[in-house]
Amino acid sequence: MQVHELGHVVLFVKSLQRSAHFYRDVLGFHALETPERMRGKVMAFSTGRTHHELLLIEVGDQAPHPGNGPRAGLYHIGLKVGDSDEELVAAWQELERAGVAVSGMADHTVTHSLYLADPDGNEIEIYIDVAGSDWSDVDQVLAATRPLRL
């Protein structure tokens, strides 16, 4: 078997309305039409690349969170917002206007990244590919993380 691409991510969320606002209105995903029988329970989103890249399933406010820090399970989701620091700065400014805190910034040699949390505490990496970087160069991809200054 050969996987061709990562097709989509499915997240359990405590509040579908709150998470839909974040992914649609803050991050700019396009919400897809939800069948009547599923409304209020699930919502799918796409950037237009494929049928859907993100699916949210509401599990309610009492659902436990798996925790943060080293553990088995999801670490973060990376979302590319462009190919220049100017595009990353523009995304940062949009996040600030929306009241979303950036918890970290990193220069990964091949990417420049901002880190934030979605409403359920899932870590999101917003990044740009650095011009001239070579993703086939393992030394670049695994280079030590440096502080990012924008």
C-alpha cells in the first residue's frame, strides 16, 4: 500500500458552534452543507483542495480532554498559510484581531511557524514554507528549532 496524501482530520469538540466559529470565521475554512439529520452534531470544512479536510463531531462539554504535553495521540495540526513572512505576519494580525493568543513562534529552517490552541485546546501550527528550503534535505527538515523573529 502507498498513502497518496493525508486526506482529512476529524476532531471531537465540546461545542460545535464554538469550534465552527474558530475554524470557519478565524482560520477561514469553508463550511460545507450539513445534511439535515446531522445538523448540530457534525460539521465538515474544506479549503477547496478536496471534498473535506476537517470534520468536527460534537461530544459535549463533559467530554474529557486527553491532556497536553508528551502523551500518545495528536500533537498538533499544521496549516500552511503561504510562502512568505509577510503572509505569516498578516495571519498573526488576523489572529490577534480575533482574540486568539499565539502561544509560540519557531523557525524550523524549512518553515516559520506560529502556535495556538483551538477552543478545545488542540494545538494548531500556522506556517509558511521558507523560500529556498529543501524539504528533501533531511538535515534541513530535522534542523534544530530556533527562535522566530517577525
